[in-house]
Amino acid sequence: MDSENRGFSTMNTESASGGTLPPGMTEDESVEVQVELFKVEEEILTLRQVLAAKERHAAELRRRLGINPLSEFKQNISKSWQEVQSSNAYMKTSQTLGDLNDRVKSSNLYLTASATLDDISHSDAYKKTQETLSQAGQMTSSALSTMGSAIKNRLGDLSNSYNGYSMRQSLSMPTMRNSSTFKNIEDKMTKAMTGKSDDDTPPPPGDNSTI
């Protein structure tokens, strides 16, 4: 103790030379406080070393038991939640919320609003509105179905008309080629292309009009 006091007296003298002592504290009291601080800091350091050794030992024991960090984390979370649920603050909060819920449900405003909604759902106006919306939906669906059928039938008629026209046109072409009008036009076009006229046509046999 005396050696420690002497060592800290030297440190105190050096520190006091650079500053003043706290108010109401003598130099001997300052030395005694510094000695006690030194002992406490040494104890803290020792405890830290012991704690680190205990943590390493605990980690080794958990490894031997097959406890990984994830399962340990889950256990800590579960334990912490159980501690929270069993705490007075949590229980008081839950009780307060339960009381508040009961008060709201038993209040006149809540009961009036519930009764009003129930009355509305059973009122004639609500039922008529619901029936009207249902009928409107059915009518809309029927109208769309009818319109789709009409469009489909119209497209079928147009397709049949086109096919009939094409068939009539293909059947009428041979008849037109065999008509006298078509042959007359064809003869005139042939004569125009060859440079012949109607005078160049040889007379029929037995005709002596040209002699």
C-alpha cells in the first residue's frame, strides 16, 4: 500500500503540476482516489479476460451439443419475446387495449352504426338496388351475346354471298364466249390485227356476181 501510494504520489505530483486539484479535495485524498481507480480498472480488465474465456468455453460447449448460431439466435428471440409478454408493461398494455376495445363495442355510437348498417342491408331500397344491378348485369350479358351472334351470322352471309358470286361468274364465262356477240367482237379484232376487211372475204362457192 505504501509503495502504491508512493508511485501514485509521483503521478499526482506530475498531474498536479499541470493543473489544480478539484475543489474541496486535498492532495492526499487525490492520491487515495487515484489508487482506488487503478485497482478498479485492473479488476475490470481481469473480468474482461475471464468473460472472454467463459464465452470461448460456452461456444465450445454449444458446438459439442450441435447448437449453431442460427438456432441460438431463434432461442434468444423466443426467450426475449416471452420475457416481453410476461413483463408488467406488456400485460398492462394488453389489458388497456382490451378494455378500450370493449368500451368501443359497448358505446352508443358503435351500436348505432352497427344497427344502421344492419337496417340498410335489410331495407327495401337496398334490396331493390341490388336486384336492379343484378338485372342490369344480366341484360348487358344477354345484349353482348346477341350482338356477337348477329355479327357472326352477318359474316357468314357475306361469305356465302361472295362464294355464290364467284361460282356464278365462273359458270357464265363459257356461255359468254359461245355467244354471237362475243364471236362478232372476236372476228373484228382478228381482222383489225391482220389488216383484212370485209371486202377481202372470198365469195362463197357458186357465186358469179364478181365475174
